Amino acid sequence: MAFSHGKGAAFSLDDSSGSLTDISTSLVEVGFPQTVETGETTTFQSTGGAKTYVVGLRDATVTLSGKFDPTVDALIQSDIDNLSAGSITSVSFEYGPAGSASGAIKYSGEALVTNYEVSAPVADVVTFSCDLQVTGAVTRGTF
């Protein structure tokens, strides 16, 4: 089993022309939780006194955080503006938790920018955070 250090992670997001732009050098963390809904089917007098469930729909989100960069800010702001104006319906992303070398695992899909925050503390570096709601399926493949 091969383990990877997080410092090599790669993340790319659509730019205004629809091309993926690598924003990895501005990021310090990527979160990528995937969930599966469950619907409870428990009834009175269920066997064994335990709850039962059926599988529902899949969901995924992406959270990004990093050091503020004007180029990345322009990219994310453009995506927000285009989504809000209805110019595009989603933005593409690619995430390589172990980097983007040939053969490395990548997750890709379409997402909506749902939150973008820039923070400028008086005694520290300007940072940003961004939340993406994945729309549709996530594809697991390789670079």
C-alpha cells in the first residue's frame, strides 16, 4: 500500500474560458466528503429491535482553503458571476489527493460555487475559503 503526503495534492477549477486551471499553489487544504442518503424503513416490532434503512442518493461537496492570490480570486469570482448570471450551469473540477502525476488517482465532476470568503486578519496572512456543491456524479479515474 502506497501512502501519500498531503503537500503534493492537486486541485484544478474551470476558468472563464472553460479550461481547467491548477490552483494548487494557493491551497493549504482540500476537503472532499462524499455521502449516501439513507431512508429509514423501521416499523413497529422490527426484527431484532434494530433500525433498518434503504440506500438513497449520493452527494458530495468540496471545501477549499488557502492563501489569497489575486489570480485565484479572479477565477473564483468569475465562476460565481457566471453562475449567478446563468451564463454557465456548473464549473468543472479535478482533485488529485496524491498529486497529478501520471497514474495518480483523480476525482472529477461538476460543481456549483456556494460560498466564497476572503479573510484579512490584522496580524496574519490574507486567506480564502470556498465551498463547492457537486452536481451530478463524481468520476474516479487517473491522471
